[in-house]
Amino acid sequence: MKRPDPVVAEPDEADIDRIKAILRRVGGPMVTWGAVDVLNVWVVEQRAALDREMSERLSRASWALVVATIGLVVCTAGLIWATLI
């Protein structure tokens, strides 16, 4: 599993241009968007990406617990069967 870089990420020029284009489409040519608005959109995107990653990790951990539980059930059934014979 890849560990995230401990340094806080920064938006690059491509991100800034893309977000400015989105804001321009939303507000039209007569609305002026500032750096704070661009940063707010970028932060929301980063948070959504981290939420997706966290959800995938929780899903994998849940499936690992399901497999472990099935293994324990099989072992328990084997022990019960072995003591009855």
C-alpha cells in the first residue's frame, strides 16, 4: 500500500486553469472569481478524492473481516466435527 506524501499538496497550474474554467462556466464572463474561490474548489476536490480512497480502504478491510469470519466458522465447524467423532 502506498503511503501518502507527508507534505501538503498544492494545486498545480493545470488544476488552477481547469478550476478557473469551471468557475467561468458557472458564473459567466461577468463574475470575477478570486484565489480563495479557486482554492475552495480545489480543497473540495481533494477532500472528495480522499473520501473515495478512505471508502475503498474500508471496503477492503470489511471484505478481509468477512473472509476471516468465514475461516473461523469453518475452523469451528471442524473442531465440533472432530470432537463428535
